[in-house]
Amino acid sequence: MKKVLTIAGSDSCGGAGIQADLKTFSAHGVYGMSIITAVTAQNTQGVFAVQDIDEDIIKAQIDAIFTDIEVDAVKIGMVSKPSTIYAIARQLEKYNPGNIVLDPVMISKSGYSLLQPESKQSLIKELLPKAFVITPNIPEAEEMLNAVTSEDIAIKTIEDMEQAAKEIYRLGPKNVLIKGGHMSGEAIDVLYDGQEITRFYSERINTKNTHGTGCTLSSAIASNLALGYSIKDAVSNAKRYITTAIEHSLEIGQGVGPTHHFYELYKKGGLIND
């Protein structure tokens, strides 16, 4: 069985972060492991508090995994402060895993800042060059580009997404996937591998329940890479998975509900009848 590690924050309501990552790994038939970088107090209505984990504990968690278990892919999510980013970067250099998927989590859907302002440059310098693929949404792509240029970057069109992907590629990742969920019309994502642009299309699902979609997509990509798929096939498979999860999202809580990570498995198991 392939083994996939998530390095991210904990979501107490289970829709995003470590919890969503582990659910996604399980849905893809890979063995999930976790390094917790922060504990959040959150539900479907928002994030109310964050407690960062001490970097020495983060380093110890990483040591515990890599000195015992072979890791086939790594997903990195919420890493809120520079010392956390630096500790993770040094450990990644120490163990040199492949298939690193970086989801640059910056702001929650409720507007809570999950990446400290001083951490942006650390993330760009320390983690982007180590990533096999980075998966920013449009606001995150704008934030990264604004952090390294004197211009006020605004991504409004598919062509803007493609240009932004090329600019972010120059910062060091081997592949850049910019997610188009914040645009209108079809849900179009753009992948740049250093040579060509690939667009991925899917129907936009009319639902408010999209909590944890970014975490889930990046974890699905990591799972597919661990299973041996190429980057294009990994993204394509992951996009189909998250589209189904959104289509059958769950009405849980009073705010933005989570996606259904196990819909297809439940259907096959006879637990769901359409």
C-alpha cells in the first residue's frame, strides 16, 4: 500500500485540514499519516482561534515518520509562521521525499488569516522550490505574485491564470496548478509544467457547501501521484474526485458545509441509493 503524509493544521469540525486530508487518502486507497502544525477552533461558520504547534514538536513528528515508514507523497497545507516553515523545510531537505504537493493555505473561507503576513516570503523562499506541484487558488496566486513584485497583480481571466502560473513557476516549483473556483462560469483549473499549459474543465456545482475543497483537491493529487499517475492524470483524477465530492456535499452545521469524501465508496457499498 502506498503511504502519503500530510503536514497541515487540524480542523475541529472535520471538513478541512488534517481531517479532510486523511479522509481523502482513505478514499483513494492509500495509507494516510499526519504531522500537525496547528490546532484550530473552527466549525462551518468560521475559524475562531489558532494555536500553532511548537516547531520542535513538528520536527520530532517528521523524524518519527521518516525514520520508520517509507513516504510516497507529501501534502503540505497550513503552515502559518516562519519558524514552522523553516523547520519543515530543513526536515524536507534532510529526508528528500518526492511528490511534494504544496497547498498554500492563506485565508479561510470565512476570512480568517491562516498565514501570518511575515510568512509569505518564507513560504515562497523555503517551500516553493521543494514542491513538485503547488495548488494556489486565484487569491493565493495574487498574494504570492504581489509579494515578489512591485505591481498590484489581479487575475481576472483564464489568460491571466495562465500567465500567473508561468510567473509562479519561476519561483521554483516543478508544476503550478492555479484553481479557478473564484471565477464565474465553468470551474476551470490551469496547470503549467514548465513547457505547456493544460486546462481542466468541470461543471460548476451550485452549492454553498465547499468547506475544505482546496485541502481535499491537493490531497487527492498527492494520492494519485503516490499511486504512480503523471501530474496531468493526477490532477485530472483529483478534479473528478473533488467535483463529485462537491456535488454530493453535506448539509452539516449552520454555515459552509463539507464535501462528501466517501460518496463513491458509500454508493458502491450500498450505503447510498440515488
